[in-house]
Amino acid sequence: MSTDKQSIDWYNQNAQHYTDHVRNPDDSIYHSLYEKPAMYGLLPDLQDKSVVSLGCGSGEDCEFLRSCGASKVVGIDISESMIGFAKNSYPECDFAVMDMENLAFENESFDFAYSSLAVHYIEDWTKLFADTHRVLKPGGSFLFSCNHPVYSALETSRNDDDMKVRELSRTLDKKTDSATIVGNYTKRRPVTLDTGMAVTTWHKSIGEITHEATSAGFVITDILEPQPLPAMEKVAPKDYETLTKIPNFIVFKLQKL
Ligand SMILES: C[S@@+](CC[C@H](N)C(=O)[O-])C[C@H]1O[C@@H](n2cnc3c(N)ncnc32)[C@H](O)[C@@H]1O
């Protein structure tokens, strides 16, 4: 299944709010102090390179990639409103409303493909990987981040004290010799995470992700499970402690041979 209508509507209706959020690094610390440093740390040399950003949102990463020397940066997003903000803000990049599963670009158009926290809106990445592989030049790479499968496998519940619990666990009752399992790592399924956003992302295992990537012809050159920057410990100690123990995002770097 491609990105569902409710998620697209959510981005269209909340584009202003989302854009304000990501443009304020103090507000979007999961970006500024966690995911972006990990992604930016794995960028190839972009001098005079052509770049496509899939699910570019309001375009901040596109502008950053351009500032790294890229000669052409194209951002695409399925949300018209998000693309509206991107176009108004970063005139030196190109933007288009487009589904990342149907890229309207010629074969071998780009040196580098980038996607930050967007691919997990799609259930099956076979088509997305095949199309990204098609539009990359030989030797080009694809860097993307998504929800970490350990995080999306956790199940949310309330305990007896009405405290929120997120767990992936197996409890064995010795008397009855029966086990209670909460959460599910193995099963691919849609999940609504408790981020306050009415959007649906897909949980899938590391094995499924890597299989879909290599089936499209990519070689996996890096897998990064980021750690938050030490600066997060001061501003958000609970988030910092959680992220140092339970990863929220994961980053993959693929290459087209
Ligand atoms: C969490 S936001 C990330 C935006 C941006 N990459 C950033 O880091 O700020 C996810 C974005 O993916 C876009 N998106 C979801 N499904 C998509 C699809 N099938 N094709 C293109 N964009 C998609 C959404 O509209 C949204 O702008």
C-alpha cells in the first residue's frame, strides 16, 4: 500500500505547523540533535552533483544539500502544501508534487538520492527502491532514514497506575507454563505512533528492509543506529536517556553499482 490518504491529508492540513516545527531546532530536537547529524555525517561529496530528495517536506534538507555544493537539488513530496512551503522558501532548489513510488525522472538523472523519515509511510518498498535505483547514475548512492524497527515493534499500553508503557516483552508464567508476549517485531503492520501526528507508518523488520533494498539491485554500504548528540542531555534528559537505550530511527546507505 502506498501512503494512505489520511497521512497525506494530515501533512496538507498541518504543513504550516510542521514547517514551523522543523525550522525551529530547539523545538525539533529529534531532528536537530539526533537524526540530522546522523544523516549529514554520512553524506557523500556533493560538489557539482545532482541530488533528489524523496519526501522533502518543507525543503530544509534540500537547501542544506545545496549548501554542500550540489549543482542541482530537486525535492519531491506527495503533499502539495509541504511543497508550497518549500517552493516559497528555497528558490534555488526545484520542487515538485510527486509520489516517491512513481518518480517522473529519466533513467540515471541523479548522483545522489536522499530521504529523511519518509519511506516508512509506504508498506512495500520494492517499487520505491526500484524507481530510486533507476533514476540514480551507476555508482550513485541512496541515503535514507526511517523509524527503527525495534521502536515500531513496541506496543503501547497503560499499566495499573495509568502510566504509559511501551514494550516488546515475553513474560513466562511458571505455574501455568504459558508465556504472554507483548509487541511484535516480526509482523509487518501499520502503526500509529504516539507522536501527536495522525499519520500511519509501517513497521517492518531489518531483514525485510535489507531484502527489499538488495532485491532492487542496491548494495548496502552502511547501517547507522544513531545516538543523540550530548547536547540533548541538557535540554531533554529523559528523551536523551531513552534514545541512548532504545533507538527511534535508523539510517541506511545504499549504492547502485
Ligand atoms: C516526517 S516528514 C519529513 C519531511 C522532511 N524529509 C524532513 O526531514 O523534514 C515526511 C514527509 O514525507 C512525505 N511523504 C509521505 N509519503 C510520501 C510519498 N509516497 N511520496 C512522497 N512524499 C511522501 C510527507 O508528505 C511528508 O512531507
